[in-house]
Amino acid sequence: MSTKLDADDMTAEQVAAYLRANHDFFQEHEELLDGLFIPHRHTGEAVSLLEHLVQRQRDRQAQLSRQMEDMLRAARESERVVVSLHHLALELMTCDSLDDVVATCRDLMCSEFDADSVVLRLIGRGQSGDSSLHFIDPEDRALKQMAGLFQKRQPVCGRLRPKQQIFLFGEENTTIKSAVLIPLFEARKIGVLALGSEHEDRFHPAMGTLFISQLGDLVSRALSLHLEAWVDPSLESSHS
């Protein structure tokens, strides 16, 4: 072997380093293996080195199994979301009015995206019979609360600021524990789509936003096809 052991005053770290550098040590001293006993991690009772190695291997396999289950669960969830987005796209293609678009978004996002509340805030002047749709005058100071959202053009997930929550969800704001805000764009800023949940962990900052962004693209395109009848054209050029 390439390294000699100095028996006097050796530390545990030195012994460990020696064994790492000399993998054949126990091949030349197999009798030492018979006397090695390691406390069991759960019972505290001494177990042989072989038992310990077997248990470590089982633990590694269990960890790999959990990781595989997590990957499969994520894959199944991604597949479910893709199917839901496809369903939403097909339904939006059949809408023939703005209220139809809003109703379709509300119904499918509650049933397929686990949202408890769905609200649209569109920039413009108009009226709708659907309670989920509210127009915001382009001069409304409340729009400043969404300035960062429009600037980044990325969905935001998690807990909302109190003013944002009241502005978006109105009387329902006290029941909303988490939300996702999706900026809506086409040729201009269209508005905000807000999905709210009564569960704190439904929408959280660590969740991915790829599918949420694609959801926003679908809704933006569907809305833009019907907005001309509702919004003063002069607003599009002055607030793009």
C-alpha cells in the first residue's frame, strides 16, 4: 500500500483519510470486518458492518424511489395542465362575445385549474353582465398597483398586498389566501386575470409559471377578438 499508518496519536480524520486512499485495506485485513459493529440508527443496537451497508443501500433505494415518484407526479401534473390548456383553447375558439370568453375562463379555471375565484380587470370603458368582468378606466389611479406586473410581463404567484387583494377580489378578498396575477397583452395592455384560492399553498412564489404564461396568452388572444366593440379605440393609442 502507498501510505503507512502512524499508530500513535492518530485522529479519526486521519484514519478516514487513510482508508479513503487505501480501498484495499480491508481486503488485506478481512479479519477486522468480523469485529466491526455500528449502532443501528433507529434502535441503537450494534449491527455488523454488512448489515449497516445493506441498510444504507436500502435507504438509497428508498430515496431514489421517492425521487422517481416525485418526477412521475410532476409529469402527470404537467400532462393534466397541458390537457386543460388544450380544452380551454378549444372552448375559447367557440366564444362569440366578450361575456362568453369571460364565462368560459371562469368556469374552466375553477373546474380544471383549482381556482376558487376568477376575476378579469380590463383596461377600458364598458359594461358587462358578467360579475367576473370589470372594466378599469385607463385614468384610474388603482392601475398603479399593477404597474410592476405590466412592466415585467410575468405572472406573480403567492400572497397579494392588501390593496391589490381588495382591488381585484372585492368582497371576496377575505377568503382568498393565495393568488396568481397574469398580465394580459396583445397589441397593447389589455388588463389582468386574477385566480384566487382559499388555500395558502395553492399558488406560491416557488411554482413554475410557464403554463400560467401560456394561459395568459390564450386568454389575451381570445379577449382581443371581442374588445373592439367595448373599448374606445382612442384609448388603445394613448395607453399602449
